[in-house]
Amino acid sequence: MDEMNSFVPMTPPNNFVKELRGVLDQQNILSAKTKQKVLRDLDDHICDDNEKRIAKLRVRSIQEICVSETNYIHQLDKLITYFKRPIEEQKLASSQVISKLFGNVETILNVNKELLVQLHPAKENIGQVFLNTAPFLKLYSVYAFNYKNVLDTLQDLPKSHPKLHRFVCTQESRPDVAAKLNSLLITPIQRIPRYLMLLRELQNYTPTEHHGYNDIKAAVEQISKVADHINNLVQEQENMSRLVSIQRSLSGCGKVNIVLPGRKLIKEGPLMKVSPEGSTSIPRYLILLSDMILYCKEWVDPEKLVCLRVLPLNKCEAKSVMYKRGLFSINCQSVEFVFYTMDAPHATCSWVEMLQQSIDKCKANSLMPVKRCGPLKLVKRKKEDNTNKNDENCYSSPTKKMKSLNSLKDTTIAKSNQNMSYMASARNLVFNFGTTLKKLVGRNSV
């Protein structure tokens, strides 16, 4: 009897409640009033169950952020304790090599330790904690910018620093380390994207009416900006390193200086250039930069290039000629090239789109007003003095007036002679149009 009185009915699972509601809604088992009441009670049960599930997922997401931060700091501690500091104490490498390998990892560790201290007492206000820390997370851009040098140094370590390489292998095999140096060095690179993923997950599990929702949303935006900032710096470094390698590959008399501040590499690749007769094609290599196009050919060494022409981008036009055959043309002033790719037609479409976007951007930049430098007032005074010479009352004597009128007459005659010579040269150019066209065709067959 006591067992019967102590019996507590179990709450049915949510999927069973949904199935029961669907059956009652479709069939006329109950009266309309009773049916409406039962369905309302079932909806309340489903709503309460969803709220409890989302609340549990939110708590789990917050715990994952805290646990993930603790593990990350443990990895950084391991990197500094077992690798960086022993290398410095034993003087196994120079300060330059140590700086290339570890960068500002100790500064990053200090920032994240402070972040972890703020996370534990304020678990319900995660968004505000990340908002306060977001400006300091830009320190990761310094580490990310140097990461390519880290990989190059690690790859050359067995040859350049064999003693240091043996020490690293010994430390990696220790039971309290149990990790490769390269896997520890990549953890700061992966951390900002990890923050972004965890915060977005927390935002999904936080109701919009929650008091911390706006802070979490703002934190997601700030961390996203930090990630974009780091990605842009890394892309700029990769772009500059590729420009340097292209500069080194240029050989012969066609060598030009392409490594300049602000210049970017947009696209490069091998193409086939169609001859003016359309009977043959020649392999060429095209390099699209932010302000010009390098029209090159491969030298005897496949890694070397000879620049045949430099085409200013703001004077160029690109268009698709025959889409199905992958043909497109580049016009630059009086020169025209017709190319096609060995790949599918979409590769040609990609070339044309990249070319046209770069040309439009370059032309827009060239049309921007240039800031004047120099005494503008002096220029205005000179113009005023020239206009005042037409006034008869501005001359102090008849002699100066005669000299001024004679000089104006000579200037007018010279301008008319210049215009006549220009018209004559233009007329000759029109009459000799056929000869000029043949010369241009012969010149374009490069």
C-alpha cells in the first residue's frame, strides 16, 4: 500500500507528446472544447520541454568555453615551460631563431590567463568578458603574421641547427609533454576561429530576451572583426612573399621591379596566345597585378620567366570572345592579345571577371582627385596679371603697351602655326592609315 502511495508518474518524453498531439489533432476522438484544452496542455508541455533543453545546451556551451580556455592555457604553458625557456637557458639557439620560432607567445599567454580569470566568476556574462578582451586579442595578428617563418624555421632545423633539433625531439618524447612542437605552435593560430565558433553556438542557445544576449551578439561581431583583421594580414604577407618569388623568377632583359608598397597579386597562370592569323598558338604566362599586367614567356629554366610586355591596367580592356572555346581578349591602347585556357570554359570566365574587376578598380583609383601641393594663391595672382594685360589702363607707359601687344600677337601666331602643324600630322595619319595598321599588326605578333 505504501508503495502504491509513493508512486510518482513519469513525465512522458517530448517525442511521445508530439506524436500524441498529432493523433488528437487529426482524429475526432474528443469533443471540441475538451480537444482544445488537451491540445493546449500538450503545447505547454512541449514548450516547457524545449526551454529546458535549450537552457541545458546553453549551460553546456558556457562550460565548454571555460574548459576549452583551460586546456588552451595548458598547451601554451607546455610550449613555454618545456621548449622556449630551456632553449633560452641552455643557449641552444640565437635570440633571432628563438624569436622566429615562438614569437610573442608569452604575451598571448598573459592575455589568456587574464581572460580565464574573468570567465570563472562571470559565467553568466560571457559576452561582456569577451567584449573587454577583444582589443587585446589583436596581438594574435603578430603571431599569425610570423607563422610562415615558424614553419620555415622548423623545416630547416635538422640542417641549420642539429643540436636544437635533437633537443626538440627529446622534449617531444617526454611523457609530460606527449606532443609535437609544431602541433603546439599552431594552437594560437586556431584559437580565434575557435572563439568565434563557441560564441556563435552560445548565441544560438541564448534567447533574445535574455539579459546577456546583446553582449554575446556584440562579442561575436568583435571577435569576427579580429579574425578578419588577422586573415587580411596573413593574406597580405602571402601576397608579398609571392610577389618576391615572382620578382626572383624574372630574368633576362625583361626584368622589371614589381615589389612595391600597395601592389597586390590578383591572378597568375599559363595561357595559350593565339597568333594574329589564328593558325597557331604560343604558350605564355600572364601575371595580373593591381595596377598592371605582365605578359611573359617561360625561359629555358621552367621556374624562370621573361617579361615581354608590361601593360598598364588603366589602359586595358578585357572581354570574352568565344565562351565555349574559352577565348578572351585583352586590348591595351593599340595592342590586342587573344588567349585561351587549356581548362574548362569557366576558367576563362574567371580570368575575364578578375581582369574586368581589377581594371575597373584601377581606373576608379586613377580618377581620384590628387591633392594639390604648392602656393595656390601665387597661381591665381599670375592668372589675374595675365587677364589684366588686356586692359589699356593697366600699362604705365605707351612703350610697355606696344611690347605687350607685340608679344601677345607673336603668341597667337605661334599657337595657330602649332594647330596647323597638328592638323597636318593628323591628316597624314588618316591618309597613311593602311600602312600604320600593317605596322601595328606586325608589332602585335610578339
